[in-house]
Amino acid sequence: MTVKTLDTSHASLPREVRILVGARVVDRLGGFTLTFLPLLLVTAYGASLRTAGLVGAVFGLATIPSRLLGGRLSDRWGRRATIVLGLAGCAVAQLALASAPGLAVAFAAAVALGLCFEIYEPPSQALLADLTPPPQRVAAYSALGAAIAAAGVVAGLLAAVLAGVGMRWLFVADAVTCLACATMVRLLLPAGRETRERERPHASPWRDRRLRLMFGTGTGFATTYMTIMCGLPLALHHDGLAPGWAGGLVAVSATTVIVGRRLPLSRHVDPFLRMRSGFTWLAGGLALAGAAALSGAGAWSYVAPVVVWSLGDAVLLGEPLAVVAGLAHGGDRGRYLAAYGVSWGLATTAAPALATGLLVLGGTPVLWGSCAAGALLLAGVQSRVGAAVTEK
């Protein structure tokens, strides 16, 4: 793999890419599940923090086969059909979760949701790579990330409103947006044009040492990111603050990601140097969050830390995907992206238990301090990983 000059223009992206980005924006408008699942179990079903963490971990474990299935179906059935299947399954499971009469049924619905939750992700990511030449792939993933972040602003505000009405309504809203996204994909993306490259799949992606290296650091980032997402509403609740604040801070984060993608956070062409910069910003914001928690100054003191760590997210949420997509042949791309995406399944499994465990161990300062340490470690290894991945 060689490092090339990047085309960062979004205007010239293919029409199908813009349609997919628009559909994912609609889906993101109701994207509350991961952030609020543990809190739903605590407030609506009377679960303890440890029980909520356990259910969240089982949910995350279920997303691993979900993503692998999505990658395999994507390369065999096609991108569009797999996306629609995954979104429809998510909608059904979320409605079951919202209407569950008790904790046992909610647990079963959470597992079913996990088994559907990641099916649509590999075909979505593969489709972007299929439809864009290599120099434009960072722009395509950047456009997707920026658009989803823009929708996240509205989603955060909507979550703040719906959380005040009842946690169950968050999951009803998410089900509606999943169905709307599936409808857009089914009607607006033409069948048979999703994959321009129909190569015969090659060896298992796990045999590729470069992918394994990306997977290792990707798992570290995903675990840090998901611990933040799961821990933020629980941390506010733990410190006696209203859960609606979490929605507002999510909106602040999304706004920062949009702006951050336009800022010269790192001028390096080398993606691994850019990722090192992103991890450094992430660590700085988390350290500030730990200081805010120690000060006891209230929810407003989280605004600056969220802005700083979200500047790191602006770099890190798209860059690794472009690198992984460039490692694969077209016929293997769905499976490569699915294999890499297992990192998010592992993170989603570990993060609820990790966030709740750190809160029980030492409160919010320990939660944010531990995440900051992890981000600093990841920043330190990027140069070595980059040298190994890009060597000929």
C-alpha cells in the first residue's frame, strides 16, 4: 500500500454515494440505541448498574456475528439487499425492546437487536469504496462521517426531548428512522449497480497481516469510543445530573465533528500521522473531562472536554476505513471491512461492563482518566503500525 495525495472534494462524488449518505443521515436521526440502552434498563426496567452492563455486553457480543454475516451477504447477495435486511431487523427488535413488559423480555430483545445491529454496516462501507476511485475514498468516508455527524446534532437534541418523556420513545424513534432508511435504499439505489467489481473472493482477510495490525489499533479506538458513549449518560446520572444533558452533549460532539473535518488538525498526507494527531486530541479531551468531574462544576463543565475529544473523533471516524478499504480487492471488500468491523463488536461487548465497572471502582474521574490513558497509548503506536502496514 502506498500513500497518495488525497482528493478531499465531496462535490464530485457519484450520485449513488450521495443517496447512501442521505439514507444514513435519516437513520442517524434516531441513533440512540447504543448510548441509552444501559440507562433504559436502569430507569425503565429497574436493573442495577452491573446488570445493565451485563446486558449491554451481551448485546455487543451479538453484534460480532451480525457484522460478519453482513460482510458475507454483502459480497454474495449484493450491497442493497443486505442493507435493507439489516435495517428492517433492527426496527423490529427496537420496537420489541420499547414494548417489553419486563427485564427478561427486554434482555431477549436486546440480544435480537445485537444480532441485526451491524448487518448493514459492511455493505454500506463497501458500497462507498466500490463507487469511488482510491484517491476519493477518504472524501467519501469523510462525507459520510460529516453527514452523520450533522444528523447527530438533531439526534442529540431529539434525544434530550424524548428522554424527558420516556426512555422507551427513544427506541421507537430509532425503529422509525431505520425503516425510513431501508425504504430510501430500496427505492433509490438501483439493483445490480451496487458493486462494480465482482471478483471471486480470495483468501480469508484474517491472513493479511496488515489487516490484523489495523484490527488491533481499531479495537483499541472502538473500545475507547464506545466506553465514552456508554459512560457519558451513566456518568451524568451517577453525578446526579439530568439524563437529558447527555443528548445535548451528543449534539455538541456532532457539531464539533462537522467543524473539525474542515479544520487543519493535521496537514500530514500520511494517514497514520493524521490518526496519531486524532488520538492526541481524544486523550486531551478525556483528561479535561476527568478534571471537570473532579471539580464537580456540573454538566456545563463537560462542554469543553466534549469539544476537544470530538476534534479527535473528526479524524478517527473515517480515516481507518479508507485504509482498510484500500487493502482489499473489490470482491473481498465487504469481508475485509466486516473483519475490521469486528473491532466494534468487541468494543460494544466490553464497553458497557467497562464503563459501569470503572464508575463503580472510582466514579467519573477514573472513567475518564482510564479512557485518556488508552487514547495516549494508541497515539504512541501509530507510527510503528503505519510503517508495518505501508511497507511493500
